[in-house]
Amino acid sequence: MNRFKTSKYKNTTPKVPKKDGWIASVRGSSFSSQGDRIKSSGSLVAFSTDQAGGGVLGLSSVNAAPDGKWTVTHISCHADLVTDLDFSPFDDYLLATCSADETVKLWRVCDPGQEQPGNPELTLSGADGRLERVLFHPAASGLLALASARAVQVWDVSRDAALTVLEQHEDQLQGLSWKEDGSLLASSCKDKKLRVFDPRAQSSAVQCVQGHQGNRDSRVLWVKDDNLLTTGFNQMRQQEVRLWDSRKLSSSLSSLSLATSNATLIPLFDPDSGLLIVSGNGESVIDCFEVNSGEPFLSQVSHCLTDLSTRGVALVPKLALDVSCCEVLRLMQLTDNFIVPISYQVPRKAGQDFHADLYPDTVGQTPAMTAEDWWKGDNKQVERVSLHPSKRPKPAAPSAQETKPKDLPRVKSKEEASTSSSPLSSPSSSVAPSRSPSSTSGLSSGFLPSPSQSSRAIHSMLGPSSKFRHIQGAVLHRDAHISNLRGLHLTTPGECDGFCANGRRVAVPLAIAGGQIAVFELSQPGKLPDTALPTIQNSVNVADFCWDPFDTHKLVVAGDDAKIRVWRIPKGGLTETLTEPELVLRGHTEKIYSVKFHPHASGLLASSSYDLSVRLWSLETGEEVKRLSGHQDQIFGMAWSPDGKLLATVCKDGKVRLYDPRRSTLPVQEGPGPEGQRGARVVWVCDGKYLLVSGFDSRSERQLYLFSTESLASGSVASAPADVSPSTLIPFYDPDTSVLILTGKGDTRVYIYEIVPEAPYFMECSSFHSSEPHKGLCFLPKTECDVCDVEVARAIRLGKTTIEPVAFRVPRVKVTKEFFQDDVFPETAVWWEASLTAAAWLSGSNGQHRKISLRPKDMTPVSEAPKEAPVRKYLPSSVYLEEKTDEQKKEELLSAMVAKLGNREDPLPQESYEGVDEDEWDD
């Protein structure tokens, strides 16, 4: 979700009633099972208890009686523990229960004040072992999913056998969920696998991927946009929430770590609002998130601390909510002795008009099809109904005299062999579901704006947006990966990028004595052997290193001994260990921070050190050629300007400095930098007009700052907050697109912005998330990008054991992709070729890179593509708005004004005067 976009649910607030508003006389179950301990229909709430070994359920009403009190009654369901329960989505009084006694029972329950049934309507007994989950189908009547320890069955209650038995799980099944349309089933398991089943197509899983890494219980839930949400634990034993795209389960879309706890997270989701409730079993914290279709996928809405620990939670169906007070969710929290109804409300004027923007049409209670129709392949949606008080269907109450359409066969259980079968009925609603036109629009007038008007209105409210806002990062196929990396050095200094790459090879430091560096050829992907690899033996710990941009075989390494070693990699890569450098640069008196090559001059290197100096070196002569001073503390980062004339530094003393090394050894400009002292980086942006600094503020939160190079003393012209993390964001800037990509060592998120030279300066784009923390990213020359796939940047990602290429692409429609996207691929500078020598630069010359086009010969620029008449997808706005022309509006206005003066048909006084003939006028 764009950071400028505001959600209408962002201020949703949980309202916990006082204790006299709780449901008392409750003994919440403490027995362990994989199922839910509490469920709610639009009229009743059912919950597990400790009575009779957990075989007794409690029942109460969703709403209090007129005197403000609740009645709690009990029903003896099973001879053993009730492991799960579920209300029918089409009948508030039809309850299904499953048990450790290997049976499933369907009950026609009554209101708490009435006598509850002694026998179930139906008993199913086809399970092999203890049952753990029971779920009604969301769209078909009389269809159940049952789960035992390792197996899942789908039952039609009108038959005496399962429709299908799905493939056995390898360990204890923990979570089970129907997709909203009822076409797929998802399960989570103790074997840490997430599975998706199509019960009508095959018994085996259609998809199976690695889920959470922790060993404790997990849960799974279908959410909107074909996405799955799972809760579990990560390797650090932290509670974790993950969002998955069911169409591509290879990696999760997003992950969120919560507290370090042993409590199993219970997720609940409302598809109408996109709100997610997460509560830990045994904890007194209930979190509410909004699930979004884009970044951030999970945004926190509220954090509720309750008085009592949670035994279970359930959501009340939307048709039972009080829309007059803008209630968008109602949660029933089961505790040891109470059920606490928690109302989630959006702060608005209560009692006013119905807020249609908060309440889209919701699913009704009329099944879309029968179990038989579903099994034959039908996929129908439950008809939606309006939540408007005057248009919503009236709730149906159970009646002792209701007509039962047909008798369903009953499968006798082990404990009830002599009991006769009874029919299962479902009362029909007396009011047909209706769709409210007003609920489809947030406008009070009830009219829909035209697409062009909507886009103009949104643009005026949100300001300019980046054409890269939907940029997508994706790890390329594993055939291009280098895997089985071992012994990586994970604690390189903060000033070091962690590893470095060019278009041909990548250098990675190893945690081996002697400062060894491994070099891998990108043209030779695959699994590395378990045996020792040839390396560069630097003899001392590595402080920083980088490739010569003009020579892909030359690697410069700065060490702890204040020396800089220049190594040459043989053609074809390392075949034996290198022990003797090509050149050693000596001059610094203390450990070196970082090294940077000049962007234009060949063999010209800058280095910064603990001796508080920045020195320039000529690799041609092996000598120091310039020494810059003026720093008062540790130098965090430095960067050459795009034209190579200036050098910028950011320092721990809170200053940003600009040097012109050929004119002076002291800074030519100086200004205030980031307040935090953890670390910082600097990069030139917008054709050298601005400096972007990533650092920390006074509260140690990561921030981005933009400085004008014409006036550093005036401070930053703009800033953007990032997040809270100890690692410094390492920036990469693409001058062709003005796209800024940042990430930190140990992060899983990659931030992307477009930087513009005027307000708002920072235009946030979609972020890229990796499934596990990375060491960092290194970007390759633009010629490595696949322009046919609109790939604007190619990076190398260093993981714990892998080196992976990552492509950043701009989504374009298929028809447009047939053309070369010259709007995002201007001519690019050939920065991998030197434009002058170090000696020429030192003597005052300046170079400029030549530019080349990335357009393949067989592609036509999109700017030259033939213009086609656009196909109108919508009717003209006048059809929706009944828009009048300017002449019609003018006529109506004049008519109204004249009407106020009198009858316009009456003659005016001047009309009775005699005029002058034309021939009497003087010429």
C-alpha cells in the first residue's frame, strides 16, 4: 500500500466493555486440541468447557437480553473431549462438533433459554482415529471437511461415506481452512509444510512448500486475493505471521515477527474489511492488522491488552454487527471464567447515515449450491446481501413446526447403535437477500464517478506518483544460483558493503584466519564442492574491498594493518590460492574504513582511515597523490560526484562535507548531517544536484536525508523515515531512472524510491522482500538487464549459503512489452570504461563517459509504436452523472434569476415606446 494512501480502517479501535458486560458462568476448556474452543453464529456462541472431560459444550446468545444479562446453558455432546466445533454459515442454529471419540455430530441447538436437544440430528463415524478439525463448506450446503491426526476427508452429510480422502500428512495436522469460494483446502502440519488441496481434482496436494521454521503449532487461513495467511514460529522461537500467494507458493509475500513466546497464534480474518485478528492462546494481547494487496502487506491497526488470558477467540458474523455505531468487527474472547465481547469500531458520528464505505455487501445465508452440485464441479458464489438496516434479511429463528424437506441417512456411531435416524433441516429465510446499490459506492449521492474523474481526484489528493511505483523484485531461477557457500564472514565492519560484484565475478570474505576472500565466477553457477576452494590470502582481516570498475580482474582490498593490497584475478577465475598481491599501498597510519575508485579516471583510488584522513592513490605509480583533512571523528562513508570533480563524506561528528581534491585539502562545503552515531552512507543523486544520506536520527531510527550540493550549510531539504533497525541502509542509485534502492546487512526488506529534484523528493515504490536475511545487494552493469522483460536493475544477493541474482522489473502489459521501453531505458553511460587517466585528472582534465542505447536491434521503441484508437472500457461519464452542457447550465441559471424578478412573459415598459425608423437615422 502506498504510504500516502490512507485506509478507512486505520483508526479502528477495540472497545472492551466493563465486567458487568461480560458473559459469566463460563468454564473455558483447558484441554489441548488442534481445533477451535469457541465459535459464533449470528445468534449464538458455543464454547468448549472442562465439564465431563471436555465432552460438554456451553451455549449463550451473541447479544445480551433486554435486562443486559446473558443466559448460559450446556449441552452434552460427546463421551470424550470435543476437539473442534463449527456453526453452519447458512443456519445460525446448526452446530457441528467432532471429538476424540472419532465421531462427528450435527446438532439443532436452541436459544439458551429453551431446552436443548438430547440427541444429535446426525452422527458420522468414518474416521480412523481421533478427529481434530471440522469445517462447514463456505458455499455448499451439507458439506463438511473432517481432519484426523494425519488425514483429511470431505463428507456429504446426505451420504454414508466420504466423498474423498486426501493424501496422508507426514505428521500431526495442525491447521485447516477452506478457500472463500470453497474450491480449495489448505492445511498446515507439524512437518513444517504448507499444503494446498483441490479435493475434486486429486487426493494429493497440488502445492506443498516449506512453511514456518519453528517446531511449535501453526495455523492457516485463506485471506483475500487468493492469498494464504499462516501463523507459527521462526527459528528464533518468535511468533511469526506469514502471507503467501497461493498461485506462487515458492516464497512468502511478507513475514512479520511478533513476541518471543510459546503461545500458539490464533488468526481470524474478515474478508469484507481486510482486517486480521491475531491472539496467542494463553496470552492477554490481541493484535489487529489490515491485510493489503501491496506493500506493506500487513499494517498494524491496534494492539489491545486484555484483563484476562485468552483460551480462544471467535468473530461474530457481519450480519449481527451494530452498524449504527460503526462496528466493523466483534470478537468473542473466551477466558477461564468469562466470555468478553470486544467491539471494534471506526470513530465516526454514530447514529447518522449508514456508512456504506465501511460496509460492502457481505455473504448471505443462502447456500449457492448443494454438496452434489459442488462435487460435480460447480463453483458458485454465495449471494451477497446489504448490511443496511432497512435492506438486510431478517434473521431466521428455529421453529418446532418447521417443514423438513427430506430425510438424510444417519450413520450410527459406536455409542448409539440403537438410535433411530432423524432428518436434518435448515430453515429458510423469510426475506430474500437483496443487493444494496448504495453499498457499492462511498459517495453519499449514490452515483459512481467516471474513471477519468476518479483518477484526477486521486491524483490531486495524493500528488505525483512514480512510474516505478509497482516495480517488482524477483529472485531468478536457481539454475543461476551459486549454492553451498560455507564459512562466510558475517561480521564485516559497518563501512564495508559485505561483498562486491562486477559483471563477471563476485568476491566474498571468509571467516578464516588470514583474511581470506573467495572469488566466484557468475558464469559458473551451481553447487560448490564441499572441499576447500582456492582463495585470496590477504594475510590480515579485511576492512573493505572493491572491484576496479574498468578492470574486472583487479580487486582492491583494505586491511586492518593500514595497507591496501591490489590483487589480479587470472583469466577464467581462481584456480589456485593467491598469496602475493600485485601492489601494496602504504601511507595510512591506522586501520582503513573504506576504499572507492574514481568514476572516470583509471587507477585513481580514494581511501578513508581511522587516522581521520582521506587519501588519493595512483595505482599506476603506487603512490599517494592527495591527502584530505578536516574530519573530527570516524568517517562513515564517502562518494565521488557523477562528473568526478568532487568527493562527499559523512562523518560521525554529525557533518556532511564536500571536497574538491584538486583545489584544496580542506572541505569546500560543510553542513549538518544525521544526528545518530550508529553509521551512515552517502550517494549523489539527481545529476549531482543533491546528496542522499542514509543514517539514523536522535532516536536511532533509520532515516533518509536529502541535501542540496549548492548549500550544505542550510541542512537537509527533505527526509523520509525508514524503520527501526541496527544496520545502516546501503544505497544504490540508478542515474538513468532516478531509482534509489536500499537495504541493510541482515535485512529481509529492500526499500525502493524514485528521487525527484522537487517536492515531494521521495516517491516510495513497492518494496522487495526476501524469505531470509541477506548479507546485502551488489548491482551489476545495466547491460546485464533483460530489457525485453523491462528489467531496470540487476543485483546479486548474498544469503547465508547462496549467491542469487535478483531482477527488478517494471510491470507492463503484454502488448506494450513487444516494444522497447525507451521511457524507462534512456541511453546509459558506459561507466565501466575509463574516460581519462589518473595523471590527466590530477592535471585538471575532466572526462565524460560515452553513452549507448540498450535497445535490441529487432525492437521498435514504444515512443514510435503505431498509435491505435483506444477502446473505451466505460460509458461516458455523462451516463453516470447526467452531466449538462455549459449552455444548458447557463439557460437554467438565467431562467432562475428571471423567475425571481417576476413573470418573464409580461411586457417590459420600454416595449411600449415608439422607435425610430431606420431611414430617419443620420448617417
